[in-house]
Amino acid sequence: QLQLVESGGGLVQTGGSLRLSCAASGFTLDNYVIGWFRQAPGKEREGVSCISSRDRDTIYSDSVKGRFTISRDNAMNVVHLQMNSLKPEDTAVYYCAGYWRIVGGCSTSVIAYDYWGQGTQVTVSA
């Protein structure tokens, strides 16, 4: 079973940067789509970004487009989310998730994902 562990969260000031990492164990990431999601208190979990397995196609939500960059290193079995120009509204618990798909693009829909990490807190102070 694919196991995912997030790291890299923390407290940062507005305008700052953080790099989240999603490390996989149990299986190699080569054939898995990986997505990043976030959930703020009292809000639903929302898709932030995703990256496909082979073609590395990416999708970003409108709220992070131009500020966040998703990348994958299949050799290291890790996916990163580089977050720049952070805003207080980016404060949330960030989760990475995965589903098996060899070809095609990726999805930022929560229901598409089978495997989830436990999350890492990102707090952006004003």
C-alpha cells in the first residue's frame, strides 16, 4: 500500500516561501498521480495542485497559480510543492495524496485520490 508523508510546513510571514515535500514508501511513485490539497479550519478540503505520473502534466488552482510550483523526483520517490509569495489565506493543513494512473493527466478532485498523508500545518502571519 502506498504510504505518503508530508514535511516542510511551518510558520512564515506574508510574502515568504516554504517548500513542502511528499515522500512515498511502499511503492515507487512512477505510476501514481500526486496531488496537494489543503484544509483551513471550518472549510472543505480543496485541491491546490496535481502532477501526472509519466508526462508530468500539472494543474493549479486559480488561488495559487503563479505562486506555487509542483514537481516530482521519481528517482527519490518524492513530490515537492514550492510555495512563494505566501498570503495569510494560504494558512491551512496541507495534504498530499495519490492514485494509480500510468497515462493521462491529473485531477484536483478529492474523490479521485486513494492514498493520503497525515498533513502538515502551514501558517502565514500577516
